[in-house]
Amino acid sequence: MKENGSWTRAWKATAHVSGLPVSTIAGGLVGVALDRSLGGGWIFTTVFGLLGFSAGVWQLFRGLQKLSDDDPRNPPP
């Protein structure tokens, strides 16, 4: 069977898509920890959750720009 890089592309796409929720959850957890230690109510959770979300979106777009489906050595399945 000929290897055409489809598994590599699938893993890269999975990594890009899963980065968004992971960064949002990580930002939210940092915010919760700061809220609990500093007594900030919910403000740090909101701010760091939004920062994590925007970092995830930025990482997603940056990663999608690096994917090249136009490479003739890796035709789509």
C-alpha cells in the first residue's frame, strides 16, 4: 500500500482543532486558581478564559496557514 501522508495530515489537523478547547480550558483553570487565591470573584476566570480562547484561535489560524494541501507529493485521499 502506498503511503501518501494522509495519516500525517489527519494527526496535524487533529492537533490544530484540539488546541482551541485545550487552551480555553487551561486559561480558565489559571483564572479559577487566581480567583481562589486572590478572591477576585469570577473576573480572573473570565479574563484568562477569553485569553485562552483567543490564543487557541490564533494558534488554529497560524497552523492552518502552514498546512499545504497543494503539495503534489501528498494528494488527498
